[in-house]
Amino acid sequence: MTTDETTADLVEIQQLLARYAVTITRGDLDGLLAVFTPDGSYSAFGDTYPLAEFPALVAAAPKGLFLTGTPAVELSGDTATGTQPLCFVEHTTHEMRIGYYNDTYVRTADGWRLRTRAMTFIRRSGAHDSGRPHAFGRPAV
């Protein structure tokens, strides 16, 4: 892979992650779903949620600003992994939550997409965890 190809891939992934932050901040569910592969998933709160459950998950989540930092990305052909810092500011109280996402990405016919995104919260105690289990209830299957 040439330096130009590597740079183009990194910029495309950074733009993908910017779209994630902007669409979720704006409440644009269609835009948010578009940054994932159809088999994509999000992990937090002690569980993993497939893309089909995103509408309910997003509806139940607090609203506010998703402020993300530049991701650290490791490219490997048509796949990649990365970590991206996050500061979430709740819109009514301006209370913050901080942490980071651990991601996997895949190059698709439509460009780079998130395959998995896992949230890790950083607590005031200094602990790093994925949140309270069952913070989001989903129907029993």
C-alpha cells in the first residue's frame, strides 16, 4: 500500500467517524445507521446490540453533543481497528461522560464502514468499564 493510499484510507475512516458523531448528535438515525455495515453492532452496558436494535437504543439514550477526538487507526488491507476518545455532553444539564470507542472497520463497495463499536466509560474513580448491565432493556426474544 502506498503512502497516498494509506493517507486516503485514514482520511476516509476519520470522515466516517465524524459522520457518526454528527448524525447521532443531530438525531439523524438514517445517517447513523449508514456508517455501519449491515451486520454491524454496538457494545455497551454489558451487552452487544445488532444494527436492528439501534433505533430503540438511540431512542432510549440521553441526547446531547458527541464530541470525538482523532482516532488511532491500524490498517490491515481491507480491514482496520481503532480507538477514538469521546466526551458526551448531555444537552439539558451539560453533565459529561467521557471514555473511548474500540472499533473495527471494513472496506465495502460503499467505502469504509464500522463493523463493531464498543464503548468504554472512564469513571471518576479511574475505572474503565462498559457501563451498567441492563441499562437499556430490550424485549426478551
